[in-house]
Amino acid sequence: ANFSDFIFEKKATLNSDDHAKSMFGWNQLCDQLTPGSFRGNVVEMWFKGIQIFRATANRSVCQSGLFWKGYRVIGIPVEMSGSALLSKQKIGLNNIFTFHSEQDFSLTTPEEFDGIAVVIPEAALEHLMVSDGMHGIHRLIPDTLNVLQPCPDKLSELRKCLTSVLDPSNFQPELLRYPQVQQSMHESIIGHVMETLRSAHSPPTSSPSFKTHSYLVNEAISITLANASEPPTIEALCCQLKVSQRMLHYSF
């Protein structure tokens, strides 16, 4: 349904290009990284100046581009078969990620990824944080692409709130015709987002960096191609690189 005061749409996508174009107002590219037929779904809601969508895909993709000017996106993984990357920062199921609309973003997701994004005017977030004594959004979220680790309970509550409002079997989109319903949902969603952001901090950085993983991948490829007639076994490759098989597999 598409009405003047709100949008609620559900779309199925059969390739990454259509998937990239399925979110209203986003100008982005979506490159499929793993082979096989692509299946995706997008459920999108837009009301009272905020955009919420849930996107799923069965293949690993890399998304990049721009969207609304003056907005902040908060991304929430729902289910994922492996880690994702925001630029060079690792995203796990217990993380959220955020960036603003003036930034070029690059999001790489694994196969079988299900995630929700909330897109909110940055001025609205700034007003809420200042009025709440939080000294503004840039104190809480630096002006960079960010992966954050919120309180598990707050993240769980935010997920439940968003999945319920985006589920047509649970919430009838036609109810958005009523201003009081929009206001109630707006307050609930913004409230959960704020609580989650308040509880969040930067995740530990003890794991090997993206740079380390990239180096191992490039070295492994170089060694293998240099011995193409008799390529080394995985065990020999790990021995030469001085890493475990698990580390090499994870790097790839």
C-alpha cells in the first residue's frame, strides 16, 4: 500500500540489482559475491519522517552508495550465517552499526543475512539527545562508520519492537492511516532506538584486524599461483604462513 501520509510495501527480489533499488530513496549498488540464484525480500515502512525496512538475502552481497541527506541509519542484524563488515569493521549478531547519509558506506553481508535498518533525521536524534542531557549525537556516536555493542537486553527489545511492526501478520499497515497510531509507534521505535544507543559502546578490538586477514588471503593466493602446477595442500599453506587452518579459513 502506498498512501500520501505513509508507505508500507513488501517486495521480493530475484537479483542483487533489483535488491539495491528496492529501498525507497536509496541510491546504491549491490554486488553479489557468492554464486547461485539470488532470492531477497524487503519489507519497508515510512511514516512521520522515519524509514524502517527489513531486508533479507540468501547470497553474500556488498552494498554501497548514498541515501537521504541529513539522516542517520541504525542497522540491526536479526539473523546471519556469519560475520558482516561495515567498511573494515566486523559486525556480529550482538552488534548494531550506524552511519550518516553524507558518508559513503560499504556493507558486506554473508549468505543468509536478515537485517533491519531505522533511518531517522539526524536533527531529530540530536534534539532528543540534547534534551535528555546527552550532549548531542556526536558525543555518543563519532562522525564515522561505527559498529557498536549495546546491552543485550536493550538490543533484544529493539529487535522485538521492529520485527513486530514490520510483520503484516502481526500489524495491519492500514492502521497507519490514524495519526494516533503513527504517534504511538513513532514514540515506541524512537524510544527503543535511544535506549539501545545509550547502552552501546565500541566492541573489543582484540581479534585480528581486517588488514591481517587481507594479508593472509593475498599471501595464500600468491603462494598457490606461484606453484600452480603443484599447488600446496592447505596444511602446507598454513605451515608456510604460520597460521592455523581455522584462521586461514576465517580470513577467506
